[in-house]
Amino acid sequence: MRTSQLLEYFSLPDLFTLAYVLVDDHLQLLSAMGSYQLPMARNRQATPSELITIALVGDLLGQKNSETWFALVRQLYADLFPHLP
């Protein structure tokens, strides 16, 4: 499937959810294998999986400006990502 066709088959919230599950499962597996250590921050606002998911979906959709993309996600999808920095 071409990247340009993604939104014909998935809504953006569904695409975020699918990407999040894949990213989070992968990071958990890497952590269990000892290949990756999940950061332990006390005042963390968002998880690494959430941030990677947003960046990945933005890249898949061809978003050129990451600051604008994160601001758009923060504004329009606060229900999916309520604690973005």
C-alpha cells in the first residue's frame, strides 16, 4: 500500500493507534531483551512510544515541519495524546 493511500483505508486516529501498538510492543520487546532501556523520568509528560508514534505517522504522511505537526497533533488529538510536552 502506498503511503498516500493510508488515509483511504484508515482514519487518522486508527493509524495513530495501529502505529502506537506496533512501536510500543517493539520497544517493550527490545527492553525485555536488554537491547534498549526505557527512560525513567519522574516528570515525563509523554512516553517514548507516543513521541515515536507521532513522528512516525507524520513522516508517513509527508509532514515536512515536525514542530507544526506536533502542535497540530497536540491540538486536534489531545484525546489520544493528553500529555504531550
